[in-house]
Amino acid sequence: MHIRPLAIEGVFEILPERIVDARGFFMESYSAARFASLGLDLAFVQDNQSFSVAKGVLRGLHYQLPPHAQDKLVRVLRGAIFDVAVDIRKSSATLGKWVGLELSAKSANQMLIPKGFAHGFLTLEPETEVLYKVTDVYAPTADRSIRFDDPTVAIQWPHIEAIQLSEKDQAAPYLAAAEIFA
């Protein structure tokens, strides 16, 4: 397993090694001991899985406030996504900055997103299935979101003709009006 720091401190691409033979492959996608040896001592408590029928489904940008903030380890089981993390820590030098990465079942890469970041993704293929581990359970009272198209954040999403959003994501506030991390 390899770890590659991305452009914002604390966000990483995780690259599991695949053992491939004529039957297919085997891969260790998560190991608490291996992560700890890389300086990532996380206690995941829940797995979440989403399935998107169409290309162009945009989910996010979501996060939970303390005391239910979540670290997330995101991977794609089928299809491909453009995965995004936005720094929403008021005291951070990179507040409002984002980093994005294409994740796919084919590449088997993962993105580790720490607490203090909003997370979202755009499906790049139909029938895309995403699995992510989180370090705290879903807490409706702590659940928040910000607009995927906030011009101050200016995420450069891949061009997709028709984007599908939930009502919740359509109604999300811009970063300037959102309740974020201290």
C-alpha cells in the first residue's frame, strides 16, 4: 500500500497493491496496522455505500460538524468518479481551497479526506458504486453541506452535459453562509 499526499495538507491518495493472476486480483483495501504505520491512526466505525444509475450524478459537498466530524476513506467499487475535498477550517491557510482526484474501480485508488473538509463527487460513468469508510456515525443534527458550484471555491468539475443533484444539494448554502469548523 502506498500513500501520496495531495495538494492540501492532510488529504491523501491511497494506492493499494493488487496481486493479479489469471483468476483476477486480490487487494488489501484497508488495514488499521498499515495505516497506523503510515501515521494515519484512524478508527473507522461505519461503511457507507452509494450507487448512481447515471453518469453526471453529483453528491455533495457534505460534512458533519463536531462532535460528529468524520474522516472518510473513499473508493469506487464499480465505475469512476471525480472526488473532491474542500477545506472548511476557519483557521486554515487553505480555507476554501479544494483538491480533486479521479477514482475508479479500474485503478483501485482511494482518497483519504480528514475532518474539517467538505466532500463531494461526480460520477463519470453510469452505474457507479462508491464505498466509503467513516470515523463517526451519521448524525442528522451535525449534517451540513455547501454548494458544489460556489464561485469562491471554484471547483473545476469535469464537463458533463446534465448534472443530477438532490434537493438537499440544490438548496445548500455557499461557503460564506455555511456553518463550518472553528
